[in-house]
Amino acid sequence: MSTANSDKTKKIAIIFGSPNNQGNTAKLLDLFLSFCPNDTQAKLLCAYDLTINPCFGCDYCKTNGVCCQKKDSFAEIEQAVRESDIFIIATPIYFLGFPAPLKQIFDRFQAYFYHPPFKEKKRRKAVLLTTSGSNDELGPKQMENSLRYLLDTINASLVDVVSVKNTDHSFMGNPAVCQKAANKLFSDE
């Protein structure tokens, strides 16, 4: 991945939802990134490293278009969302859903639901990478459905989901599946 910037350089926001930066989710993300173009500029946002306050449901954002909270790390998320062409969400599955720090980030997207600031931008793309200890299909499906709705608030579409299951036994990431998803993410269609 390059840090150089040109008109063709794609900017990616990687939202990483695992507390373990050397675990199965990190392995899946590394495998996926190996199929991304070299001139890609990436911003890694680790949910567990950021201080994100939960949504309080106060509806301040409904009236004002911005969140009432100013004293946390959400500005870093907002900047990456505004500047990125592509999104990668890499996360383990906890009880069929997103880990709490990642869910807190997503809950703060409520202001975008009320006041969509990205409608003038070309529709952007995203991919979801999940890992789970079980072989259950329900977790990735539930996360996919939730993420589609959330991505719509930032004018982005989920183009693929890559799930690695049974990680309690071993990590078996499929390079062909990752390459296919990366091709969808970076295609101009």
C-alpha cells in the first residue's frame, strides 16, 4: 500500500473491529489486502484503540446534523468517511453481531441518517470481512444486513462479504475468495 496520492489513487478506510491485532481477523485482513492495488492509500481505524462514546439517543443530531458529543475520537472516523472512496470493515463476530466498540462507532452514524452529507459523492463501495469460531451462517448474515443499512447512510454499497468460520480450530482463509472480493471492490463498475 502506498502513501503517495494521485488522481487514480483509491483511498480506503479500514475499520478494524478486533481487540487482537495479530488474531484471525488481522490474518483475514492481511490476506485480503494482499490483493489490493499497490497504489492504494489506506487509513486503519482500530475500534479498540479509539475512544468513542456511545450514542445517547438525545436527537441532537436530528436537529443539528452533527452529534452532541465533541470530546472523543469520532472526528477521526468522520474524516476518514468523508475522504474515502472504499471501505473495508474487518471484524470478528461476537454473539452473532459486531463487537461493542465497533457497534458504538456505527451507532454514531445516526447523524448521517438524518442529514445525509454524502449524496453529492459517487456511490462508494465496501466489503465486510468476518471471522467466527463457529460454523454458523447467521452471524455473517445478520452483520451483512445491518451493515447494508448503515452503509447507505454514507452513500456506499456492500459489494461482498468474506467470512472465515471455525477459527476456534484453525484459520483457513481462502485466497481465491479474497481475490474475487478485492476485484469487485476495486472494479470501476
